[in-house]
Amino acid sequence: MTTVIIRGGTVLDQHGERPADVTIVDGIITAVGATGPDGATGADDMASAAVVLDARGCYVTPGLVDLHVHLREPGREEAETIQTGSRAAALGGFTAIVAMPNTEPPHDTLATIEFVRAQGRRAGLCDVVPAGCITVARAGVALAPLGELAAAGVHLFTDDGNGVQDPGLMRRALEYARPLGITLAQHCEVTSLTKGAVMHEGSCCSHLGLPGWPAIAEELMVHRDIELVRLTGAPVHFLHLSTARSVALVRAAKADGLPVTAEAAPHHFTLSDELLASFDAVYKVNPPLRTPADIAAIKAGLADGTIDAIATDHAPHPPEAKEAPLDEAPPGMLGLETALALAITELDMPIADVIAALSWKPAAIAGLAGRHGCPIISGSPANITVFDPALQWTVVPAQLASLSRNTPYAGRTLRGKVRHTIFAGVPVVINGRAQR
């Protein structure tokens, strides 16, 4: 019997916050008790036979869930592996991550899905949940075997990196998705408007003489898919929204009662397109960094619940790739180890709302609500994050767990740090150090 006691923290979940110790036995929360004057609860008689984790000054929350992670394996293990990506996730407080399907081969067969799951189990640091492809090879021509993959437990499907360009094909996918009980997640980009684009199309782009990625390229597909949801009744999740108009479109769709959800990445509420004036490819991402007005709209969308989730879009690349000229370098940034701190530091939101956007809301979208993002009560699975909301730390790329180093936050001081992560009842991060 494995026993873990989290002592002296403030539990924060869907039911509010309260000082309590948490006792875990064999992967299940067995007791949540008010902390006494001496920091003790009824768990004390078990302490000698338990792993005791100090949570003084910390929040104890349901484990974080990331809807959008690029683990690169299979195919590009020089940038990241499932092992290293899982370690970064655990250090960032995530107990579950959704692995995007733009691997080589992609997640359009059961064999690839099972490979990713097996590698995740082998790593044992968090739940690795592969998303399936909407179309074969993410090519936008023929539907992937949605029914077969759904029967094997795949819940989210996306061609992330590519948007489904053909509206007829997307309609057909949605018509299949509804009876299967699955969710399609869309990368919103009309590619005929973004050929050769390097950064956001705007005044900064014009000043630098760089090809621009117009906001309308995202917004047209957001609008199209909202109308397809209206037609089919099937749910759609919008990946990494980045523009003010996209937020407004989703807000209106929700007001109409449509089953749409959305996420935003930390870089889209913390970094602006003006950073590309350095010509540093670390700031190149898809969709691109936008204007201060767009950043304000993303923050407002998170604050009022229009945007349901914060998702990292963790996208590692080896140094030589990001050192290429700006027009040749691939888009993408690291995100797993900085997401929580960026949200705490940059968002003017109650801490409970920040954790909702990082935990139980994304868990529900991913179909993981029975395992992750669960309230911290007796009988719940023990997937838990313990973090110090006040601790300040500086981002040092070489100290991150990813195989890659392409973080745009190097040298930045952030507030909020994970102390412990408990996955399936096992402490996989203790005092900020990964145990595997």
C-alpha cells in the first residue's frame, strides 16, 4: 500500500478553497481534513509509513491538463521525445497532456495511437493522450478512420498545423463526429491567405518588410466552422485563438448556445508582434504573435469565459532549426514549464479561474473529466498539482527539461512555481525536481 500525505496547503478546486491536508492511498484520495493549529490532521498516525509532502504556502489543486502539446515522437526525436516532454509537463504541474498528431507517421492509424500511449505509460510521468487526425496524413483530402479510433478511446481529433480547408469535408467530418461522441479541434487558417507569411500582417510587418499573416485568415475559418456547428450540431474546439475578432465570434456563438469551446496559448496573451523586429525566430509561431489590442482581447476572453482553456501549444525545435533565417525557421515555442507562472503573472484573474482554465475545463474538453481535473475530495483519483503562487523564478533555457531550448521567455522573471506533482497517486515531482 502506497500512502502520500500532502501537508499544510490550501486546497483549491471547483468547490472553492480551504486549508486542508490531503491523504492518498494507492492512487485514490482517502481523506481531506482541515489543518489543525500545529499543522496536523487525523493523517498523523499514518505519517511514519507515508511519503509526506510539504505544501505550506502552496495551493493544492486538481492536476493541470494541457490540450495542445507537440511531443515530436515518432519521427522527430531530436527535438523532443515522449519521455522528455512528459518530464517537462510534470515539472509544469500537468498530469495529463494531449499529444498533437503532426508526427511522422501521424496519428491516423490505431498502431500510431497505441505507440504514443505505450511510450507515455513507459515514461510514467503524466497521462499522455494522443489526439487523432481528422484526415488521412493531415492532408485534407480523405477522412481518417474516425470510427475505429473513437472505438479505441480517442476523443479529440485535429489536423493541427493544418486547418481543414475544404468546407464540404469538414461538414462530413462533423456529421460523423456527432453520433460518435467525439470532438473535432480546428487549427483555423485559410492557407491561401498565408502563403509565405512570417509574422502578423500589420504596421510592424509593413515597417520590417516581412510577408504578413492576416487576422482574417484565422477569422474566416472560425466563422465557417461556427456555421457548420450550427448546421450539424456537432461540437468544435478552436485551437490557439489569437485575434480579437476570433474571440468575438466565439463569444457570439456561445451566446447562441452552440457547442463550441476555445483555447488560448500563453504566448498570445504575453507577447506581441513587435518582438519580431529583432528578426529572432524564437518569436515565430503559428498563428503568429498579434497586436496589443489582440492580446487585450485574449485576456478579456479568458476572464469572461469565452476562451475556456489555456493550452501551451508546446512546440520544441532543435537549435539549428530556430537559428535559420526568419523566413526559413519553423514556427513554435516551448510552453509546458512556464504556462502556469505566465498565467499567474500576466492575467488579472482570480487564481481559481486561472486553475479552472488550466485544469478542469480542459479536462472536460479532452474527455478526461473522470480522471483529471477532479475535485479534491475523498474517492477522487489522485492527480494533483501543488504550487507556490508567490515564488519568483527566472527562466533559464538550459535548465528546462525539454530537449529543445526555444523558449521566448529566457531571462524573464515569473511568479508561481510548481513544488510537487502527483500523478496516479505517485509523486513524480517533489520539491521542484522530477523523480524520473
